[in-house]
Amino acid sequence: MVFKEQYALQPGGPERLVVSWEKGWQNFTIYLDGRELGKFVDPQAIKDGQCFDLKDGTQIKVKLIRDFIFWYLQILWRDRPVPGSETDPETQLRKAYNIFAIICKIGGACVGLVFLLSLLAISEVGAGVILLPVFLLLPISPYFLIAYFLKRKAKLAAYFAIWLFFFLYIYTWLIFWSSVLMSIFLVLASLMDGFFSFVGMTISVVIFNRVSRFLLHLFYAGFKRVWAAPIAIYQLDPKTLLNSEFYPNYQYQDNVNNPIPIQSNSAILTNLSNLTNRPPAPPPAPPTPKPPKPPKPMTPPIPRRANNAAIAKMQTLHPEGYKVYQQAEQSQDPNIFFQAGEMYDRSYSSFWGDGIFSGKYDRHFIRMLGISIDVVGMETAKQEATTIIKNSRDSLVISCLCYRKAIKLDSSHYWATLKLATALTAALQIEASLTYWRQALNLNQRDTLSALTADSMGFDNRSTAAKEVMYKLGLGSNPQQFDSNFIKQQAIAKKLLCDNPYLSDNIPKLRTG
């Protein structure tokens, strides 16, 4: 059986992106505008994550992520969930609401059927029958209420929905397997009463088990949908960042054509009616000129430490990227520096995660690097893996250097700021990344929050670092407990970055954090 999904890269746009797979995530294929971007026979490749470069310089990232007992297909474009995909907050909240709407419709149909049968069964209809639908609708009313408050993005309703579906799923699961055992005994007992009793009991058991399986599947699907609802509501809440310590009393404007309205308690909305009849204020007095300060003695400039080691590696690792970097140095254009950083940035490669700093290369990790152990042997494979990881570490330093130079030329360069924040987080440098996460949030709140949330949805050290960043920024996460493996890899990455003089001098808290 082949499953197929189509998505638009932008809300309301054409469905250009198509993904298809078979049962068990076999033969996963992704297309863009009818052109195949990649095909993966092994589902492990999707679990590890894949990145596809597009002609416009952007990337599509696909990964099968696990949250609790559920699997979600994460599809990112420009580090944001593709509209309509499983991790898109709008889609998650809509699915959570729809599952309650389905149950309400099923329950309403059952109530109507029971009421009609009751009317037919009662020969003398009394006034008390009118109250029968009220009592029948009482068990369904919680679903109506939760659906109503979910549509209003109430977080408490989402948590109620999770507990409700959890108990419904467990209860239905127990009922289903109990009914299977009882069905065996009832069918065997019906054999003693004759053939027709056996046929009637078998049909009844089949119908009952089918209904039980349907309910079991329904409540499991509902549990999966409502599990993602709280974080979806959190991401869609426009006031998410207004009460945090770094963004206290105002809102930013992420799009000139769609400004976010100012808060009602803003000073701009103060009542000005009492000022209409006042005379105009007198012009301010001219400032008193201050005596000129004596000129400071000229001091020789402090020589900048050379970055010859990092520059020398650029041409070896990526000749085209080195040409772009040279062009950026000549033009001093922040956009070209950003392009050079993108060409060296491997922070979203499938082998990043915990492997790039651990130094432990098992068979699975080596295969992820595209090395065939059966062909070259284990020792040669480890040597090749060591070279690849070293190049990836050096590329990390170069990409951070390019992003930082772009920011130094243009402090409002959003993409360079966001990419530097994500690269430092991938390198587990939490304190150093906070400065750039705050800047990115001030420049573009929604995209930054989506990117940070996507980085935190995993179970590796990078995701742990992203969760700690969210906690320190006041975004609702819990403080993380770092194990010895995390601290060891953090120290390796810190030494790697601090060995570059430009980064250690220009990134706050990189050396001390």
C-alpha cells in the first residue's frame, strides 16, 4: 500500500511538494515540482533526517521524529514546518479539534437513534420522554466543550483532551482484549445449543469486535492528535513572548504589510482628550554649548590576531565557498558573507547530532556517512569517518565565522543571526547562543520560535541544548539535566570554537559561558 501527501511551501500556494512511502516508511520518496529530490529504501535514513538543497538557496529538511509513543513526519522549509504537514501548528490544532467533532457527530447520531427507538417502544408517549435526549447528551457534552475551547486555543482544554483520550484508549484496549477472550468461550458454548446458535453468536461476536477495533483505532488516533495540541497552541499564541524577561512591554512587526497590533496597555493608546484645549508648549531652550574636550592622544591600533588557519582550510573544504568568501571580503557585503556561511554550514546534516563530537564511530554511524564497511574494512572506514568528522568540525567554525562577519556589517541581518544561533546550539554552546536567539526573536518572532521548537523536538544532545535555551529564554521548557556525555561533547565543541581568534573575540560568552 502506497501513502501519498501533497503540500504547498507557502500558505495558499500551489501544492508543489509531494512525499510518498509504503507501509513501514519503506521506499520513501520526495518530489518538488515533479522532480525527484531523493528516494530512501531504508526507513532509518528518514529517522536520521535528510536535507535537500534547492536552486533558490533554501533547503527542505525531512525527518521522522518520535514524541512519546508517536511518530511524526517533520518537513521543514526555511527551518519552518511546511503548511499542512504533521508538525505544522495550524494542522496539529485543526486535527485535535476535528477528532472531537467526529466523536460528537457519532455520539449525536447514536443519541438520535436511541431516542427514535425509545419513541417507537413506548406506546403512550409522556412528557418525560422529551427529557430523554438531555440525559443522553450528557455523556457527549464534555466533547462539545473541549472542542469549543480547543478552537479558542485554550491550553487547559488541550491538557484535558490528552487525559481524556489516554483513559479512553486504555479503557477501550482492555475492553477489546477482554471481549476477545469472552468471545472464544461464548462461541464454544454456542456449539452446545446447535448450529443456528453458533452462527448467530459468531456474527454477534464479529460485529462487536469490529466495533471495538474501530473505537480502539479512533481513540489512538485521537490520543496522537491531542498530544501535540498544547505545543501547537503555544506556538500560535501571539502573546507567547510578551511576558518573557527579554521582551517585556511591546510587540515587534514581522511584516510591514501585516503589523501586529499594539497592546492595549501601551503608552501609545493613552487617552489624549484632556490635551485638546491646552495651549501649545513653548519651544525648548537651546542647549548650552559644552566646551570642547581636549583631543585624546593617538594610540596605535591593537593588531588583530590572524585567522590564517581557518582561512587556509576554506579552499580545501569547499573551493566554491572560498571564492564566495573572497568576494565577500572584497565587497564587505553581509549578504555575501551569509551565502558563504550557508555553503559551509552542515549543522543540519544527518550525521550531526551526537556523532560529530563524540568520537565514537560504530557501524551504524559509519554507514550514515556513506562508507561501506564491507568494501574498505573497519579500520579504513574509521579513518575515513575521522576525516569526514574533522572536516565537519572545521566547516562549523567557518560557517560561524561567516555568519558573525555578516552580523558585524549588518546587525539586523535576520538569517545570519538565526543561523549563528542554531549553529552554536548544535555545538552545545548554550550561553553563547542566547545573545543571537534574543536578537533573532526581536527581528522575527514567529520564524525564530518555529526554528527553536523544531530543534528541540528530538532526543539527542542538540535537542537537549535547544530545550535549555527555551528554558533560559522563558519560553516554557523545563531545566535540563546534563549527563557526562553532554558535558564532554560540549567541552570539545567549545575548545574547537575558541581556538579561532575571531570567534572567541567577537562572540559574547563563548570563552566564559
